[in-house]
Amino acid sequence: MAKSYADAYYSGEHYGRILTQVMVKLIRNAYEAALTMTAVLLCWALALCLEAVAGLHTDVLVLAVALTLTLAGTQRTADTRRRLTALALLPATAAVSILVGRLIAVHYVVGAAVFTAGISAPVWIRRYGHAATKAGTLMTLPFIALLVVPGPALPPKAQSGLVSWTWAAVIAVLAVCCVWLVQGLGDRYGPWRPDPEPPNPVPRRPSRLRPRPSTRMALQLAVAIAAAFVAGRLLFDEHWPWAVLTAYVAASGNRDRTDVVRKGIQRLGGACAGTLLAAGVATAGVAGPTSVALMFTVLAIALWLRPINYAYWAAGMTTALALLLGWFGQDATSLLPTRLAAIAVGAALTVASAWWLLPVRRRRTATPDAGTARRLVRPSGSGVAQDA
């Protein structure tokens, strides 16, 4: 009897510690989400002023939000050197991505090929070490933003009214500076600081796989993206970016075939939940400034819950993009089934590519709880693919 009481006591103490850790994690996630959204709102406000002064269009605002949102997670533990690298690399890549978007609008096949090469090359260069991996991550951000900004899917006649490559570079500079400022102030005066990365990462043991894992993942991503371009154009016409974006999210950074399937299912499930939420918002008749405020609120909640499960982020992004479509005057409710179908097609293409084209098998960890430990110590907001 005494032993059962002792077991119950220690069991309750164990679950109490777990509950405390979860609560601390949620509070810290909320803090990190608040930092990110502060940078997003600051860059959005500056872009809004720039739009009014320079006579630009609302796609500048979307680009500012997309770049800041995706950049914040990659720069959270960056030192001064990496931030200066971002300041030099991101504007140049943003300018190139705008030109690629114009090319897609004019010559779809050629533009799709250039886009596929541009988003696959950063995965391939991971073989050259930690610095190349970080640089490749920065190079992909404008291409991800390009799939959100309503530019490449517009007809060629409408392209002249969109943001130019020079203004895209300016917006990228604003995004880098806003993220740098907000995160720097947060590290100086906030309650938490991110765990710093080791100055000299331990080099990975060379893989015996041939081709190398980086080459395999780059080829899988390229095939999935190319197939999504073809299927998206044939099945969904101007809404092809939804299939391409899903293919990128599910394929980038995959650990093995099971990981691709998991991310595809999470994105589809989150999109279904987001569809129901967006339909309710549309039925309520939310529009104008209220829809913009609601969009930022949804993004903040999705950022807060993203480290728990990617499905929350997918649901939030689907809702936010539906509100964005309504802001641009489109019937978001009628397009939601098309979005779900495009997401399903993109996920299926990625799973097929990862499953049958040079599959990467996960190395076994030393302990069965190693994966759980990595998830517990993983900093909030890490990862690029989840920013889509």
C-alpha cells in the first residue's frame, strides 16, 4: 500500500513537471510570436507609407509581410555576420525573384524551369557546409514569397502595375532591418534570449549514399516542383501557385519518405480546418480594415501554435490567404475548394517524388527518445518551409 502511494506521488510529480514545461513552452512561443508579429507590423507600416508616397500598389504590402514573416525564423539566432549577409543577399534574391515572376507570366514553361532551378539549387549547395546551408535558406525566401504575392499568376498585361525589381529590393532591405531591430531589442530587454548556435558546428560524418543526400533531396524537390507547375497549370489555371507552394512545403528539408507523408497530411488537414474557418469569416461578412486586423490576428495565433504542430500553421495560413483574396476583391469562399484540391495535388506529387525517386532513409538514432528531445529543445520559429 505504501508503495502504491509512493508510485502515485512520484507519478503525479512527473506529470506536474511535464505540465509546467508545456506551460513554459507555450508562454515562450507566445513571446517569440509577438516578436515576429511586431517586426511584421513594423515592416507593413513602413511599406504602407512607401506605397502612399511612391504611388505603389498593395502587392508591396503583401511582399513586405511575406518576407518579414519568413525571414524572422531564420534570423532568430543569427550573429552580426549572418545578419549582414542577409542584408546583402536577400535584396538581390528578391529582385531576381520578381524578374522570374515576370518571366513566368510571359513564358510559363521557361519561367517555371528557372523557378525550379532557383529553388532547388539552395538544397543542393548544403553539401558545402553550414554557411552554404544558411545562405541557401536566405535565397529561398523571396521565391516562397513570390508564390504568395498575386503577381506571377496575373496576365502579362497586368504585370506592369506590379512591384518592380528595384522596389522589391527596397522592401527586402526594410524586412531585414525590421527583423534585426525588433529581435535585437527583444534580446536586450526581453525576458528570454534564444539559445546561441555553436560557433563551430560539428561537421557531419560524410554520407555513404551516392548520390549524396543533398543531391537526392534537390532532385526530389525539383521533380515535385516541376510536376506541380504542370499539374497546377492544367488543373487550376491561374491558381497554380497553390500546388507549387504545397509541393515546396512538403518536400523541403524532408528527413525521409515518412516525413514527407506526415507534412503533406498535416498541410492538407490544416488547410481543411482553415477552409471551414475562412468560410465562417466570409459568411459573417468581414471586410475592409476589420479583415486586415483579423488576418494579422490569425497569423499571430498560428505562429504561437506552430511549434506544437504544423497543422495549426497550415490552418492559419489558409485562413489568412482567404482573407487576403477577399481584400483583393475575389470571392474567397468559392475558391476554397480549388485551394484544397491544389494542396492535395501538390502533396501527392511530393510524396510520389520522395517515395520513388532516390529515397532518403533516416539514420537510426542512438536512443528511442532522441527525436522527442530534439523537438523539446528546438527553438520556436525555426525552419523555413513551415513559414509558407
